[in-house]
Amino acid sequence: MSDNPGDTVDFGYRTVDRTEKAGMVRAVFDSVAPKYDLMNDLMSLGIHRIWKDIFVTALAPRSADTLLDLAGGTGDISFGWLRRGGGPVVLTDINSAMLSVGRDRATERGLLDRICFAVADAEKLPIPDRSVDRVSIAFGLRNCTDKDAVLREARRVLKPGGRFLCLEFSHVQVAALEGLYDTWSFQVLPRLGQIVAGDRDSYQYLAESIRTFPKQEVLAEMMRTAGLGRVTVRNLSGGIAAIHQGWRL
């Protein structure tokens, strides 16, 4: 199954040519890279830090295991993995501006020698088959053009018994939260983006991209179709975010 079988894909609420989306997403993150952590604070009211801590715990870091951190951006997941005793990290992102921020942060933390940085497309990874123990992607999958390809690549590079985990903004499961969440996303957040970062449009896109992201069970089925097994979903904060996990069996 493909989430976008035709020649066009979503870019927030807009429909664009499939070949144009990656460049448009890159422009968004070129714009927000210097304030990316602040952006996540605004989008989640700071709760993303708790979600990421839960996510790193779910990754179950071990010194013998290697992590491939897709769309790793500014490095939060990689740093958390290493703090918890995880082994070597390959941190990739398609956006060099984001990766530059991550590299600077790793240098400040004295972690540069434990992380390999690479500009790479999660849909076409320059990584050998069956070579890593964990693949993570946090708040990045919704920006990928071909999500099915990302999932297939994640399975390909995992060792048998390895796991793929995705942390992403998802779909609210608590009816009482829906109205408040919509008001925050579409009225407050873009205005804050304009005030704080001078960029309303990027924040508007990011809010829209959450709503067009596959619902929890749809993404779980996409993972199964990609060949991942024992797929589970854990909703966080009433479904505002969710952790999807699958194994290469």
C-alpha cells in the first residue's frame, strides 16, 4: 500500500507535485533550524521533552547496540540514547542546516566522537542491509514524501531482532481536547511563529502536516506492509503524539 499513489502529495493542506515536496520541506527547516527546539516547545508547550524521554526509554539503549537516528536534526534522541548508555550513533538528516545545529550541540556536550553525522534521505539510505540494532525517527516521518519507502528502508537496514520506533505528532483520541488543540494549532501557533521566528508560513505548514499525517492504526498497517512485525502503538497525551514500534523478525 502507498499513502500517496499518484503524482501529487500533500504539503500541509496543499497538494503539490511529488518531486517538489522535499525541496519545500527543506526550505521550511532551513528557516526554522536556528529555533527548532523553541519551535518544538511552542508546538507542544514543552511536553515534547517528556515524550522524547519516554521514547528514548522505549529504545532500550545498550552499549552493544547501534542506533540509526533518522531525521535526527538537532540531536535530542541521539544524545538521550548516549546518556542512557547506548552504543554508536549514526545521525542522519536530509537538511544540512539542521544537521549543523546537531553537530554544534554534540561538540558542546563532548559527544562528537560517538556520533557519525550524515546528510541522507531516509527514503534512500546509504546504509548496508542488516547493519543496525535500532532505527528511530522523531517528528520527522510526517515531512517525508514517501513514508512507505522510509519504512521499507528502516526494515532493510535493521538486523534481525532489531526494532524501528517512530515518535510523531498524531491524532487526538480524547474528544474534549480536540477543540482546544485545533485552536492552539491553527490560531495561536502561527502567530507565535511570526512573533518569535518571523515565519508564520512554516509554522502554519507544520500544524497542517500533523493533521494530514496517517492516523495511528493506518501507520501501524503501513509498518506491517513494509515487513515489520509485532507492531504496537502507544498514545501520549491523549494521542497528541504517539510512539509506533515494530520489529524486524
